[in-house]
Amino acid sequence: MKPFDSLLNANKTWAADMVNNDPEYFNRLSHLQSPEYLWIGCSDSRVPANQITGTMPGEIFVHRNVANLVVNTDVNVLSVLDYAVNHLKVKHVIVCGHYGCGGIKAAITKIDFKPVLNMWLRNIKDVYRLHRSQLDLIFDEEAKTNRLVELNVMEQVFNLAKTSIIQRAWKNEQRPDLHGWVYGLKDGIIKPVYDMKAGTNLDDLYEYDDL
Ligand SMILES: [Zn+2]
């Protein structure tokens, strides 16, 4: 871990390097952001959206929380989604989990993490219950965690598609496509695990007909 002050020193060096390479860099970015991607990822410090996708500031709009969840009562994630879809007009929404996710591991245990974390992790326990028939057959803890990581990403893609924000954009503008990815901490490789094209039909129960 860097001493606190060194973060600010490193920032000055970085900003100077950027201007050296491209004198107009900050001028340009300060006037406009038009990212094509919304990234919903885990808060884990080892999964930085820009670095692992080789993208620069301005290219990805980012929301991160513990275990990359899309919770339908979370004003934070829904505000980010609304802004990204309706104002930035992103073409793709990516939910990116990662193997070995601490939030996913914690949700499989019976440990009482006290009220706030318990509330959050409950969403992951619900994903486990939906897929209990396959997860209960995996006895290796690491393999079970990693399969739940993949299934959780898929369920969060479903959760995006259940929102009227996404359904309205699908109906009127045929975008954005939704993507579920899982990042490997051990090799740095992203594995696509689930895609949902704009306009995909959901379970009828979740579809709004007066958008
Ligand atoms: Zn994580």
C-alpha cells in the first residue's frame, strides 16, 4: 500500500505525462464525455474497469458495488443506469464479476455480518436458491464459488432487463445490448458468460406493455 501522500504525487506525475503525450487531452475531455459503455463491476480493488479493458478516461461510465449487484430498490445503481441509458445513450451495459469474489464467498457462509452487509449479501443468497439444484452438486468450495459468480452475473443481467429503463430503450432505440462477464484474478482474462441482445423477450411477468 502506498503512503497516503504518494497518491497525490503520483497524480501530478500522471497528469503531466498525459499532457506531454497529448497537450489537448484534458481540454477535450473536460468538455464532453460520450462513453459507449456502462460498466457495473465489483468494488474489489483488483478489478479496475479501465485498466483491464485497455480503455482511457471518458470511454466507460462506471458503477461498482460489492459483488456487482443490480438491486431493484437501489437508487444508486438505478440512477447510474438511467443516466447512462437515457442521457449518455450507451450502446452496451456490462456486468462484470470476478472469480474468487469475496462478496460471493461470504454469501455462501452462515456468518452473521451484521445488518447492512447481511442485507446486501441476501441478494446473493437468493441467486444461490434459484440455482440450488446445480450448485448443491458442486462440493469443491472454490468451484462452487466460481459457478455462483457466473450465475450471479447472469441474474444481474436479467435484473437489468427487468427494469423499465432498459425495456423503454429497447423498444424505442433498439439498444443497449447487455453483457455478463467474469474476470479472472489469476490470469487477467475476461470470460463472457451471458449475453442479452436489445429486444430479447423476458419472462412475460416482467414485461411492461405501456412503455
Ligand atoms: Zn468481488
